[in-house]
Amino acid sequence: MVKRDYKNDFPLAICIVVYNSNLCSSPTFNSLFHQVPSEKIFIFDNSTIADVKSKNVISARKYGVNYRKTKNIGLGFTYNGAVNLMKGDCDYIGFFDQDTFIPKDYISIVIDKINNKKNTNDVFIPYVRADKKVMSPIFKKRYIHYKKRAVVKSAINSGMFVRTKIFENIKFDENLFLDYIDHDFFKKLNLNQVVISVLPLTLNQNFSDNEINLQKALKRFESYWKDTKEYCKVYGTYNYFVAYRHVLKLTMRYKSADFLKKVIFNAKS
């Protein structure tokens, strides 16, 4: 098993961010614990429920993984803190959320790619699927020497591995709480001409976009719209068109005008 074969020269470390969920119930943790040495797993707990954090402290101690209580003030802030803590322990950092289902050979394949003598890749990303639909990566097409080549435009952060030296020049945006952090990060990667490789692997993930409770969906939307405003400040107001499409999709799904009302109220305030 990978966990034991590579223990002494393991080239990567894992960052798992959890939120109001028991560590032992995380499909991400349960998958990776059997693939990665425990000392290479770092748990960052953004939970706001004291009882959940207390249980996670006990679980982390039981399984021998690194644990940090973190403030729930934004995923970008958590990621940057994780990088500062972990970068001395590995060549690559893997980023995961709590709800991703990971293949048993995932880490083995990543390590083989990293240890390949011809490896020049700074970032590795998987395909990410939700409800039978591939959500990530998003490609753009360029013509190079008259040949069409797919170039990664953006991707979901969960499942991504990044060479630690990349963080000397690139950081996650701490002004974004949850949404657009991945888009912003990949814009920076492309601007710095970072080499990105897509892994022959697919992860299955649960998304809050599939929330069936209207009140929870509205609360989640408030966070989304705040991040939309921050993102548009940097990358232009035309990005609102994508956000407005999302508003219409939510309005149709829940048969409620409350999402549109929040947008209008927000514009007036």
C-alpha cells in the first residue's frame, strides 16, 4: 500500500478542510488515510460548532494526523495558512474538501507522475464529477503551430496538487470567502505560465449547489453574491452575467423569487 511503501520519502502532504462535520464521517479523510502516511495529513477545522471541533480533536489524535483549529473567515485564508504551515514538509501540497470520494489508486498515480524523471508539471488536477456531470476542469483552446491544444482555463481546487515553490509568487485571494477562489487561483497560474497537467482520474464530489432546503440555499447564496462582487472588482463587471445566470437557475429550481430579491436589495444597499 502507498501509505507504507513511500513513508520515508513521501513527496507530498495533504490539506483537508472540514466544516461542521465529524472527521470520521468524511469520505475524503477515510479514503486518504489509507493512502497517505498519517504525519503527512493536515486537518484544518473551520467548524463553528464547538462539539464538532471537540470530537475532531479526539479523532485526529486517535489517527495520528496533524490538526489545526482555524477561524471560519474564508477558504483563501485557510489555504494560505495551510501552505505556510506545510510547505517545509513536502514538494507538493494536495488540497481536498471533506466531501470528495477518492479512488484507491489516486495517490499512487500522483506519486508516479511526480517521481517521473521527465516531470515538469507544477500543478496536477483531476476530473471532478457531480451528478454524472463533469464539472472540472474547464478548458480553453489555443492554436499552437497550427495544432489545436486544450489548455486548462480553470478547475476545482479539491483534488489539486501544487508544487510548493509556486506559492513563492502566487497566493489564494483572502478577500473571497468561498466562491471564485479556484477561478482566481487558476487565472494567476496561467498569468505566471505555470505548467498544469490533467490526471487520468475522476473524483466524485458533493456540491452545496445541490441543496434542497430553500433557507439553506438562500444563506449559501448570500455568501456567493458577496464573493461575486469581490471577484468582479478584480476581473470586471462582465462576470456578473455568469452570476445572473446562476440566479435564474436557482429561481427556477426553487420556484422562488427570493434570490432575485436579495440581488436587488444588495444593489440598493
